[in-house]
Amino acid sequence: MAITHYRDRNWLSPWRELDQMTSRLNQMLGDRPIGDSESVAWLPPVNIEETRDALLLTAELPGIRPEAVELELENGVLTIRGRKETVREDEDGERRYHVWERRYGSFQRSFTLPRSVSGDDVSATFDSGILHVRMPKAAEAKGRKIEIRRES
């Protein structure tokens, strides 16, 4: 069963109007972060999953070579940065772009890791435009079952 947002068309609210205007501006501006547009042109989408033994981060980096991506772990903060080069070809004068939605430029994302992650054993692989980062949990953070003995 899908959950849908209730909208009463007969009730006018300035907050709803403001929310709609914000949504339209975000669509028009592409949800860009506030600040220097040259320093952060886009942000790659990321998933972070937790298993019993590790945290698993996957980042979509289509069209980026693995050598253009940098991964750094410092003081419990994991930072992914890189640059996606533009491939726009309009120098010949014969092309006209009607829609240009692909993002290019530098990106940087940082994540504060929980203390349960063992920073020494973090590993990363890059396959088909997907960055996979495995962050194993420290042995004491994995948890264990404690046997309860019966006293006689």
C-alpha cells in the first residue's frame, strides 16, 4: 500500500505555497548546495548499510576514472573527493544542446564514522562506476552472546 501526501484542495495555506515554491526552485537550480559553485558542483548519491561485521558504503560515480577519486580517513571522518570532467563538445558549432542535466566538476562528501568502526582495516574497490568502501567493526563492537549458567 502506497503512502501519499494528503492535499486538501479547498484549504489554502501559505506554508503549502511556500513549500511548492521551494520545490520548484530546487528543481530549477538542481538542489545545489549553498556556497561556492566551483568548489562543489555536484554530490554523488551514497548508500550506507550496516551488517553485523561492517559498515558498507557505496557511491555512484558514473563516468569517473578510479584514479580521479580520492578516499581519506582522518580523525574518524571518511572523505570522498574527486572530479568529473565535462565532455561537452560544442566547439564545432554544429551542435546545440537542448537539455543539459549531467553534472560535472569537483565533489566532496564527508562522513563521521562511529567509534565502533576499525579505521585501520577500511578497504575500497571501484567497479563499473560504483565505489565500494568496506569499514569493518572493531571486535568489541560486534557483540556476542553470553551464556547464562544455572546455579545448583
